[in-house]
Amino acid sequence: MNTSTLSEKGRVVIPQKLRERYGLKKGDRVHVIDYGGIISIIPTSEAPIKNIKGMLRGKTSLVRALTKSRQEDAARGK
């Protein structure tokens, strides 16, 4: 477990091993989220839309699969 100490100004140092693991460097931005008793520090992305582009790309179009499923349901009288 990694432990840090909160400074007088509320600053926390993220341990070096974790900074290296997540590629965090000086000036990077992070989200601090309160999950009701648990505080999470989540690295932000400079270009979130660009980073997820193509993420859902696959062999089957989701629209085509849904259309086919609806047509099959209609044929069965549902």
C-alpha cells in the first residue's frame, strides 16, 4: 500500500511508482472524486473524444444487429 501525508495546504504527493505506472508528470490534470467515504484520483485525458475514437469498432454493426433482431421479433409476432 502506498501512503502519502496531506500537507498544510491540502496537497498530496502521488508516490513515484504510481506516477510512473500511470504516466503522470508535472502539470498533468486529475479528477478527484468522492465516492462516499472513498476518494479516487483519476488521470484526465487531454483529448477524451480522440482517445475513444474507434473503441467500439467491430466486425458487426450494432445498428445492423439491432435492426436484424427487431425484424426477427416482428416476424415471430412480438
